[in-house]
Amino acid sequence: MSDSVSIALRFALYMDLMLLFGLALFGLYSLKGQERESGAVLPFRSILAGTTVLGAVLSVASMLMMASAMSGESDFAELRPHIEMMVFETDVGLACVVRIVALVVAGLAVMLCAPGFSLWVASFAGGIALASLAWSGHGAMDEGSRRYWHFVVDILHLLAAGAWVGALVAFALMAKINALKTEARIRLLTRAVNRFEVIGAVIVVVVAVTGIVNYLFIVGPKLDEVFLSTYGVLLFIKVVLFAGMLVLAALNRFHLGPFLERSLRDGQYTVAANALRRSVMVELAAAVLIVGLVAWLGTLSPEIGT
């Protein structure tokens, strides 16, 4: 039961922080001027403020659960010294504190600052919060320079994945049926898809390269034995889903995006918009499944029988 709760907490925290970082970043590279105001195109304030609050709650819950698992205590009074030990004497505890501080900064910026500036702060602070999750992954088990490089790879992987998830959520919101009532909104969606072209290519390369390097850090240059374990099976499913996302991303870039542009010129864009919406939703569903697998994989060893 505790393992299931731990995986669920990790999954929720990954999704929450990826959405915070990725959605704020999307607002910076895809929108401009008044489009960045909350509600003009996307409900930035409600989503970003919500993710900061939820992220802080999940971080505290995760720390409490970790301290309870390490000490065997469940009463808060008995648990308190173990929590203090984690915060002041362990890297994972310090990372959690840094994460909560970053989330508070992001939340205050979203609620109090101008739209453009708030997105800059939210993306930067959200990136720090997301990067802090690397200290609860496999890289924390390494030592020396290997530990440093493993953290760098993990952080790049997390940030690229967060940018991808945030963009998919943004596209899903922009492609909702009630959001595409005017030609101007269709043109805005088309422009956002086109602007994502370069960003998306960079994201795919970073995710793929860091994923391979991360595998080598954790498992090494071997395949056959790994896939006899639960870790290997889940990793295989993750790779298949990632390949599916690549196919859908290519479909959006080379077919559905241009199809939507042509449809705009013809004045008949309903079919193209619906096709793009379905593709984005399927890609987002695959991304959510992958994040769930990542949360599970982080609790497993790649050894056979585990």
C-alpha cells in the first residue's frame, strides 16, 4: 500500500511541476503582448497558481511519507526530529525545501506581477522546482563526478519533458471546441503550432539523448538481462509510448498543421481543427502514461526479479 501511495505522490508531483514549468514557458515562446494575460488565450493565473499550491502540498506530503518510511514512526511528534534531520542533513530534504521556496516565489509572481514578468518568474522558479526532483531519482545513488553528471542529465531530461507536457496541455486547451469559435482563434492556434516546430525538435532531441544516457548510467550497455525484470518491462512500455508520441508529433508538424493552414485559406477549418485536437489529446494521454511509468520506475531497481 505504501509503495502505491509513494508512486501516486511521485506521479502527481511530476505532472504538477511539469505543467507549471511547461505552461509558463509556452506562454513566453508562443504568445505575445496581451495574449499572455490570463484568460485572453489560456487561464494562466488559475492553472499556475493552482500548480504552485498543489506542488507545495505534495512536496510536504512526500517528505512526511519519506521520513515515516525511514524512521518507522507515524505520529507527527515522533516524526518531527526525523523530518528536521532530513531537511538539514540530507540532499533530498534540502532539495524539497528549495522546491517549496521556488513554488512560493512562482505563486506570488503569478498572483501579483504583470503577465509577461509573471510568466518569466514562473517558468524560472518552476524549472528550479522541477529540477529538484532529480535528487529523488537514481542519480542520488551515484558518487563523485558520476553523480554530478547523472544529475545534469536527469535535470535536462526533466526540463525537456516538462516543456513537452506543458505545450501539449496548452494545445489541448487552445484546441477545445468552445475555444475555436472564431477564425482569429484558429489562426492563433496555427501560429502556436508553427512556433513550436523548432522548440519541439529541440525537446525531442534532448529527451531522446538524455534518456539514452540516463539508461547507461542506471543499467549500463546491456539489454537482454534488464528486460527480464519489472523495471525492464516498464521501460520497454515507456519507449513504445515515446515512439508513439514521436509519430503523433510528426503527424501534427507535417500533416495536420499544414492541413489547418490550407483549411483557413479555404474558410473550412472545422475538420482540420478537430483532427488536430484529437491528435493532441492522444499525445497528451501518452505523455501522462509515460510520467506515470517514470514515477514507478524511480522506485525500482533494474535488477532481474525486481
